[in-house]
Amino acid sequence: MALLMVMNWKMHPETLAQAKTLLTATRKYIPGVIVAVPHIFLTDLARRTRAGALAAQDGHWEKTGPHTGCVSMAQIRATRTQYVIVGHAERRMAGDTDEDVGRKVLSALSLGLKVVACVGEQSRDEQGEYLLYIQKQITNIIADVPKSQRAHITIAYEPIWAIGAEHPMEAHDMHQMVLFIRKILFESIGPSGRSIPILYGGALTAETLADMAQNGEVDGFLVGRASLDTAQLKEMGATLKAL
Ligand code: PGA
């Protein structure tokens, strides 16, 4: 199965013109890509792309209301965007609790959006406490999702210590984490957990993609910095083709 590639532009680029250029290059090199762009560009970019190519980077769970600076899942849906990232580490650091993330997941799914829900520990400890932390984050995301909507969820595992770092985690360690996440999903929702895609994110580059794809047992990637660099995009596209 083709790997699912989700690009997370975060708060880049500065202008709509730059966003259009970057989106065109991204789609040229990586067919089937999903690009998570800043809210302000969604409306314009959604007009220029096939349905399913864009994601929002976050969304509020209420449809409308007194939430200055926020954008609702309903507003995102109205732009014809089909995906939304929820629970990214940078949103959690800005205050999103597990409970907020759970509400966002349910709101997005109920409006027909597909969700990329992020989890990841701050650091690892020898006692394995971080595994309980991941378990709690995942259970919180998945437990209340109606059965009929589970197919619209993707889990992105992004250890916070790898986001923005020099190197991604080891592919072998990711393989272990995928097994662990699969076990949690199975325990929480049964066999349907098997078909939920699991992505890796954190310092992924064109150079590290092949190893992680072949040895990490992942279903795809959530890419930050490298998604802003056309040389990286081109190389990632070539690597994906050769896999
Ligand atoms: P990075 O970011 O690839 O720049 O480490 C990944 C992310 O935060 O999604």
C-alpha cells in the first residue's frame, strides 16, 4: 500500500503566492500528498486542488462561538478541506488537554472531516512510564469515536524529543512503537484497530525516509521542516517511487 504523506507547513510560508508555489511543487513531486496549511490559505488553495489534498492544522470543536482567534471544524469543512490535524505537540504545548483533543476529534469526524491525531511523549524513562502516557493519549482519541467513523482516523506518532531535532528516532524503535500502538488500538476497539494507519513524524528527511519506511513498519509520515524545501520534496518523491 502506498505510504500516506502528510506535510505540516506549520506557520509557513509568509504569503499566499509562496504557498501556491510550494503546493504546486509538493503535488508534482509527491502524488497523493496531503498538505496541512495555515488556515488563512485554506480557501484559496482548496479552489486550486483536488478534494482531499489539504488539511487544516487544528480546529475548535464548537461550530461557532466566542473563541477569539480560533477556527471551527465546521468552518474548515466549509472551505472543502477534507483533513484536519488534531493534538499536534505544538498545540498541546499551547494548552490543549487530552480532553480538548478528544472533543476536537469527535467534532471533526461528525462533520465529515478526516483526522490525523497526534500523540507523543516529551521524553523517555527507563521504567516505561512514557508508554502509559502514550496509551492514555491514544485511548482518549479513539475510545468515544463511533464505529462507523473509525476508518477516518489516522494516528501520527511524533515523539516530542524528535520534533525539530537533528535526527528522527531509530526505525527499529519506531517498529516497537507501532507494535505497541497496534496493541493499544486492539485493546480499545478490537480488530478494527488493525486498519488505522500509523504515521511517524519528527525530523524526517529525504535521507531518512527509506530506512524508516522499510524498517519502521509505518503507514506513512508527518513531515515538518522538510516539507518546506523543494529539493527535499523532490528527493522524497524519488525515494517513494523507488520503494
Ligand atoms: P519536523 O516537524 O519534521 O520539523 O521535526 C514534524 C512535526 O512537528 O510535525
